[in-house]
Amino acid sequence: MPADASTLRILGLEALLAAQRDRRLAPVERWDPPYCGDIGLKIRADGTWLYRGSPITRVALVKLFAGVLRRDGDGKHYLVTPAEKVDVAVEDAPFLAVELEARGTGRGQTLILRTNLDDIVSVGAQHPLRFALEPTTRGLIPYVLVRGRLEARLTRALAYELVELAIAAATAADEASAHHSGVGVYSGGVYFALPAAALEEC
């Protein structure tokens, strides 16, 4: 059965990207190709990439595409090559943070996160945390900036770890002084305060 135009498009993108594959990140912020519409790419909230409703199971291909993913000022996500720019529908964040390591303590602490696509991020001024509240449960939803405007949502397990680190830090501050700035975590010399509403649900 001959491939349809949309299938040929994604095969063409794969070939183009594979031909220029490099360990360095592609300079997607500098590329300004023509917009070529929607070819059926989507990233679910669980991090699964879909093409026309079917999961893309080849991890190497997902990583290849993720390397040229960009979020523009309009808030939309695009897969960008030097030749074209196509839509990527993203349910939540394009990446998931799946592993957390805390190095050091107190103000000298650094939080290291690994994403589902093996990006390694040191939380701090260049890769800040932000927090949202789940609308129905009011549970904490942490995000970290990975690159450009692209974020990773921390898994529920990591959100709990983050809260535990924050509570431990607040307890230590209480023991050291009668005055402290609330409940939050330091990483890379930056203090990230957790929203009080989320802590009330813990």
C-alpha cells in the first residue's frame, strides 16, 4: 500500500533530522522556516508521543523529534527544522521529570532532575521551578524549565519528594531560628516557595 502524504512527511522529517544528528542541541530558536500546518503529532500528559493517534514506540525517534521541539511566544509547540515548522499538540508539558537527586543541604542544596527523555537539569536560575495546583484536588503540580520555553512536569512521586524536602528544610529553619521564610526548597542558590494551598492538602 503506498504511503499517504502525511506518512511521507514524517518520514521526510526523520530523514532530515537523522542526516544532521549531533550531540549538541539544534539551534531551533534561530530557525525561521515556513509554517506547514498540522501533520498529527501530539504529546500526551504522560509523555507519550503520538502520530495520527498511534504511539511512537521508537525511543530514538522520539528523542530526535524532542531535540527540535520549540514552544513559541504564542504558547503553542512546534517541531522545527531548517525547512519547515509543524504543530505538536501538547496536553500538558512536553516532558516528564522522572528522577530527582538532592545534593547538599540548606542554601547549598542543588536539585538534579532527569526527564523521561534523559535530559539532565540542575534546578536554579536557568532552570527554575514553578508550581500549579490541580484544579479538582488542589494537589501540587511542579514544573521545571528544561530549555527555551519547554517544561517538564514532575511526576506525582517526585512532587511528594519535593514536598518532603521542603518540610524538612522548614523544620530545620524552625530549629535554627524563630523566623524563617515559609516552606520551600533551595536549589542552585535560588529559593522556590511552595504554594501554601498545596501544603494544606498534604
